[in-house]
Amino acid sequence: MAFVRSPAETLWRSCNLLMAAFFALAAYVQINDPDAELWMVIYMIPAILTLLVGLNPLITGNFIWKNLTKLHLFLCALGTVKLGFYLFLHTERNILHEEEGRELFGLGIIIVWLSLCHISTKNPVGRRVLLVVAMAISLCPFITWFYIYINKDMRNTWPTHCKTVI
């Protein structure tokens, strides 16, 4: 007898696979960033953790997965506070035009997604509200990236390393 997944579990897995792809792509585009090594690691960790959830949602109950996730969330939260203070003191234009602003948004996406995965431990496929939130969040980075890609005015003010990756 074949195992049949519920539509909610299939959707949850799909959202995680989509976010794993996003985090991997985010790591890749760091390749020509001045501090690429740091940011590639920052994005590859959630890419791997999220890929594991997409392959097996029950992994969120695993001791190693939970503790790696908590550690990465803690470090991302510290980075968010540091970048937030820096931007508060130094921002002169739109936050997305600042390198630190884009980094802050990246950390925010990581924190939100890994937190969502972490709270799914009690119910791997998530409640309906969490599933709707997961669908919205998993589409937002791609919609934002597409918007920035087609918005030439926004891209023109960015540093060269941000314009030449994709």
C-alpha cells in the first residue's frame, strides 16, 4: 500500500523546498560581495536546514536539527540587532539602497522562516494559518527579487557587485 500525503503536508514540503532554493540562490549571489564567505555561510545553513524539512517534515523534532536551528536563529538575531543599530545611526537614503539594509532583510527572512519551521515541530504540517503564512512567505522573496530585477531605477543606485550576479 502506497503512502499518501495530505495536501497540507505536500504544501508544507513544497514551501520548504522553495525556501531552500531561495536560500541557496541567496548564498550563490553573494559570490562577488565584499564579505561573501560570511554571507554564503549565513544563507547555506538555512538552505540545508530547510531542505531537510522539505524532504522530511518530522526532522524538526530531531535534537540536532532543533539545536542547529536555535543557534543559527540566535546568531541571526544578534546580527539583526547590530545591523539595525548601524542603520539607525547611519542611514541616509532608502534602506534597500544600503548594503546593511539588504543584509538586514536577508536576516529577517531567515529568522522568520526558521522560526516557522521550528514551531512546526509540534505539528509538522502546520495549522491552516501557519500554512497560509508559509505560502505567503515562501513567495515573497521571489516576488521581491523579480520586482527589483525589473525596476531599473532601483538597481541603478546599487553597487556594482549587486548588479552583476544575476
